[in-house]
Amino acid sequence: MTGTPGEPVQARGLEFTYRGGERPALRDVSLHLEAGELAFLMGRTGAGKSTLCLCLNGVIPAMQPGRFAGEVRIGGERISGRPVYEVARQVGMLFQDFEAQLLASDVEREVAFGLENAGMPREEMHRRVAEALEMVGLEGLRGRDPATLSGGQKQRLALAAVLAPQPSVLVLDEPTTDLDPMGKRELARILAELSGRGVTMLIAEHEATDALGAESIVALKGGEAAFDGAPTELLRDPPACRELGVLPLQMPELFERLGLQERPLTLEDAAAALQAKGWHLDEAECEQLDAQAEAEGEPLIELDQVTFSYPGAGRPALEDVTLAVDEGEFLVILGENGSGKSTLAKHLNGLLSPTSGTVRVAGTETRETSVRELAGWVGYLFQNPDHQIFASTVAEEVAFGPRNLGASRREVEERVARALELTELSGWEERDPFVLTKGERQRVALASVLACRPRVIVFDEPTTGLDGLQQRAMMDLLRRLNAEGHTIIVITHCTWAAAEYARRALVLDEGRLVADRPVREVFADQELLARTGQVRPAVAELSRALGGPTLLSVDEAARCLRPDGRDGGGGHG
């Protein structure tokens, strides 16, 4: 894939207010990217990142009603007045809702669609399709129906379709939300390769780690530009990151907690700085981390030799899976894209029935129980909240479940109020869910599940679409629900969240359950992590580098690290 040389991108005085909006989504925002520059766009959910991205390829104002002002130039030429399809040949765009970009009946046709519309010769088109699929690691899925792919595979496919026309500018709106850890590393490699070829790129992203490879960061706050500079300048400053809704990197945050002046960005620099100052891990404190064993509850969900195959698929999506989930657990399901995580989760509430084997919830086989009855036991939140939201107001959406389960009018009102309070949506009762951000729709979906008061909550990717601080708030909410008695099962590619919040991990590999262990043991097993495409959080790598056990969070590291001459006892920082 040779690619087209990049072009400079200039935006001046951009302002946009959506039709019916109470305030501008963008307010006097200017942006300048040099040809071939790789820049990251960051900020809170709702700060205006997606709106800015849509301005750069002309969708705003051409296809989005609202009040617009300012100008955008690509390669020195104004895009105002040009058809969007024409601008798209210069500016390739991966939307935040990448599934909305998929429309073909098989993978190869999806990537070829834009090339066919441009009238490209067949031989050249075949070459570009092959190169794009190889670049994103989907060359083996050419004949698959996109609807049968995992969320991460769909995201890769949408990216391949954007790359195939070889635009001179790429705008990617949260391209890693559904990618597994190795997929994120692979995307970083692709971006570096494209940057080396001179493609100009703007990446809207919440993950601070990904932004380390950029040449610049632009951050928005409340629709206005709040930062424009080098990544190291922002990412070494945890308070500034929090102010902008960016989850701080673990190494600078740890040094902040320890009261040290340095703010190292890498594991190597952090380990060297601590060793030079004589800091060490207190052995007695480390041993206390797992001293209090969790009391085991009764099994709520049991799978016995479960195998499941999708029609027409070459191999089973699940194969001979046996496990039990006890009441009160906080459990995480890990694995690469396409490993069977979502398929497994959909067996837990009867959305799917096993091809062979049995699934029991509260002692009853799911085959013998209706999905309606199971909803009172197991609440399920989809990877994409739009797959379960349908009502015209937030209140109606949240009320649907308990009303359908036969709750009285007064009880429905009480449950809705409580669920909205828990998800910080009180006062949003009359808002339209479909005009909310993806992260806000995620919370509406969670509220609708909570209103049913299930014993078990299964959440497929709870942090997707959320900014850094919202990610932590969502995980804190799940921890509180777990403390109140809910059994929590989370599917996630978010390594730090899995390590910090869950107590037990299931690891899937090509449909098989290859590990069922405490989370600390899983993240200590480098061979398992490498084989299943998982990575340790930075703080776990640091603790191993310092010769200690696998620590799972900044809190644990701050508790266990001691300067020379200080004995154990009590936390630090």
C-alpha cells in the first residue's frame, strides 16, 4: 500500500451548534496539522471531539443540521461547498459508531465498496483490498458476513475500508474502543507505518498510552481548545490530565502518590528512578494483599461442556466450556477479538442456547426458562448500547424492564428513580436517549438493567465510549453494586480495569476456556498472556521489574513501596 503523500490540515474559528442544542458543541476552535503529522485529539466525552472530526471531512455542515461558522482547508483548498463524497477521497474517516459504516454482505465487498464507487480498475481494486485486509489482520476472513464478526473485528474491517482508497488525511474517531490489547498494539504499528509514509492523521482517543506515540495532542474542553502541545507535556501532569478527562498514565500517577518530583512515562524510567532512590517493595505488605480470602457463595450460573457454533462458521465459537459463577463474585472474561467472549456471555441469560451441553441459572436449565424470566436473574448489557435502547425518553427506557416483569406502577417509579440515581442520570427522565453521547447511552442501558434488579449483571465492554474519568466512575459503580450483593461479570479489553476491579478471570482462546484463576495469577503468567494476546498493566510490569509479586493497581503499588529505612505498616501516599 503505497499511499498518497499527506496534506496539511487547517481549521479556523470552527463553531457548530446542533439543531435543538442549548449550547455550541464547538466554540472558536482552530487546528493546524502539518503534512504527515500524527496528532491525537483528547478530552471528556461530549467535549466536541466527534463534532470536530465531522467538520474535517465536510459531513458538518453538509449533512448535519445546525449553525456552522469557520472554515476547513485540506492541502490549502477550502472544502466548503464540495460534495462530501469528493472530500472523502482526500479525508478518510472512521466514525465513532463504526458499525454504521458497514453495509456489504461480506468482508471483501465491504473494503471494495468505496473503490468500486470511485471507478477503480478491477486489478488495482483487488490489490488494494488484499493489502488493506492484510494491514488490519483480517486477510483470513474474506468471505465472512460482517454481521458474524466480533466487535473488534468489525472495527478493523471498517478501518480497512477507510485505508483502501489511500486518502492523504486520516481522521479516526476512537479507533481502539473494541480492540483487544494486541489489536491496539497492531493499530499503533499501522499508524506508525502510515505516518512514515507521510499520511496526515488526527486520532480522537481516550487512551493516554496510545497518545505517547503522537507528535502532538490537541485537547478540547466544553467545545473549546484547552491544550495544544507535545504529548509529554500533558501526560507527565496527572492533575492536568484529570482536568481534561484523561485517565493519567500509571507511572506518573504512582510517583504523584508517592510524593516524588519525577514524572516518568515509561516502565524503564520509573524502575530506574525508584531503584536510584532506594525504594523497594515491602514483602510483608505485599503478602497482606490477598490475605483476606473471599467467602464463596452458592453457584448461580453453571455451564457444563457447552459448545456453540454459528450457522456456516468453520469452527465452534465455544468449545467444551465448563465453569460455575458463584453468588457475589466480580469476574472478568478476557481474550482476543473473536475468542468467544460475547458468545459465552450471551449464554448466561438465554440469548443463545448451546449447540451441545447445558447452562443452568439458579439450578434451572436456560432451555426450560424464558428470556423474560431469566432477565430477573441475569441483566445483560450489550457491547453496543444501541442494540438495546429503543424508547423515546430515558424514563420510558428504564421503566420498560420492571414494567415488563410485572412490577406495580409505584414500584416501577421507585426502581426508575433509584437506577437513575445510581447511574447519575437523575433529571434526565425526559431526554431522548438517541441524542446522547455513546457513553451517556451506555449509562442509560445500565440503568435499564438495574431497574430490573437482577442478581447478576453481565456487562460487555463497560468502558467503551467513555472518557478516562468516566471509565473509572463506571468501574467504581460496578464495584459498589458488587458490594451491595450483585454478582458482576465483565467482558473487557481494558487491562487496568480488569486487574484492578475483578477478583477472578476467565481467559478464552479460540472458543476454549484456557484459564480460570484469580486475577493476580492470570497477570503473573506471562506465557498465558502472550498466548492469548493479553498484556499486563504498567504497574504490574513495574512490580515484576522490582523483583516483587504482581501488583494490580497504583493503589497497591503505593501501599507496598517503601523508601530505604522505612519498615512496613500502614499505607503510603
